[in-house]
Amino acid sequence: MIMGEQESHKRSLPREPTAQETAQKQSISETDNILPAEVVEAAKKAEEAVVLTSKPGIQMGEWNPRTQLGKDVLAGKITSIDQLFEDGVKITEPGIVDALLPGLAHEIILIGGSGGKGGGVRRTPSRRTSRMHKSGRRYKVSAMVVVGNGNGYVGMGYARGMPGRHKEIIEKALVKAKLNLIPVMRGCGSWECRDASPHSIPFAVTGKSGSVKITFMPAPRGLGLVVSDEVKKVLRLAGVEDVWAKSRGQTSSRVNTIHAVFDAFGKLNRLRLSEEAKQSVGLRVGRVGLGSPLVQGGH
């Protein structure tokens, strides 16, 4: 009886966590510190303060341009971002984008993840990676941000940094996203629709990054975005409303998936079409109309 009571007492003692479980709890606690309010605050700090007035030219409150292109934008000599893309000018200051496309919306791609108790992966805004060194493990934290006006322009930024500096990393990724802004070719190439309005894409296109291949196909109006949740963020910021998609490879790697999406956008922009083909699919590149409900509603 005494031996049986001792065995039952041992079984009732709490089990000590293993080293792997302790590391997972630490990674989860680190990512929990990234509150939505802090993320928004970091994004606001990253955005350049832009004040638009009714006077000729664009006057900035806190932006001091460092390049000749920025000075021309500040003086009002350049008033459209389309002019920069047509001339093939590289954007080197985020203030230029803020001035020519005020009110950009942004989304943080959930590229990280940590294992849950019952299996599966809990998605997080940042991803932590490690490498072995003589002195032990060295960690890096990365984040991905996508910006867009919901009306033909979208950009993606990916940044890395030291652990504990999530705000700085997100801020850095937001700046990179503005510098990597591109126009998006839209239209209606679906045989089921053919209304010649820029609600979908004009042609099927395939983007690739790593092992991930994603193919976008034109869809009729009202279908919606038949893609994953993270890809939806990119397409909504780009102003695409209806599209079919087919993907292959390790799509759980969201960094490669988003890179494949932008590779597809780049291939669309490199297409050269006749005027007849442009009219048949209702081709539009960049901004259409005066604004976008996505941007007017705020982020």
C-alpha cells in the first residue's frame, strides 16, 4: 500500500517542461508583445508627414527632400506618379510617394508562426530565425509590409533586424514598401464577363519565387478573390476585385508566396499589346477615377 501511494504521488507531480517547450513559450511571449496599437503607432512614425495645400506645388510639413527628384516634387514640378513610372525614374525617398499618393493604406503579412499545444501553427506578424555561431545561437526577426491605394498601385517591403526591435523592423519594411511601389495592370479578360472594366486582370499570368508558383486568371464580376487570406491583402490594396488563382509548391512559406504575387504583377507590366487588344480587355494601368473606398475609409 505504501509503494502504491508513493507511485500515485509521483504521478501527480507536475512535469518539468523540456528545453524545446521553453523556447516555444518564449517565442510566443515575444510575439504577443506586438500589439495592434503598437503596430499602428510604428506605421504612423514611419510615414513621412505630408501636408497638401491648395497653393501651387506641394508643401511639406516635416519632409526635407535629399534628392533632386524630391526637390522637384516639393516645388510642384512633378504632380503625378505616373510620370515617374513612364520615364523609368527610380523612387529613392518615401516622401515622394506620400506626396504624390497621399493616404496609402498598409497591411502586415503574417509570415511568422509558432507551434500550438494541440498542433497546427499560430500565425504571427514577425518571423524569428536563428543560426549557430561559436558563441551560441544568433537570432534575427523579419517582417513584411504591403502598401497600396486600392486603385492600381501596390508595393511590398521586407526587413530584418535584431530581436526586441519589432517597431523598428516594421517601420523599415513600410519604408521599403513605399520605395518598391509599382503600378498594376488591370482589366477584364474573362470570357464570362467582357464588360471592359478594370475589376480583374486582362490575361492569365504566372509568378514564381522559390518553389512557389501562383497563376492568376481573369474572373467575371462578382466572383470575388479566390485566393488565400494573405494574398487577398495584396490584391485588395492593388485594386483587383475578382480573380481565380492556382498555386503549387510550398505555399506555407508566405514570404515566397507574396514574392510570387509581385513577380506576376511585374510580368503583366512587361506585356506589350496593340490598341485593339487594350480596348477589348479594358486595359488600365495604375489609377482609375478619383479615389478608392479602401483609402477613403482609412486603415
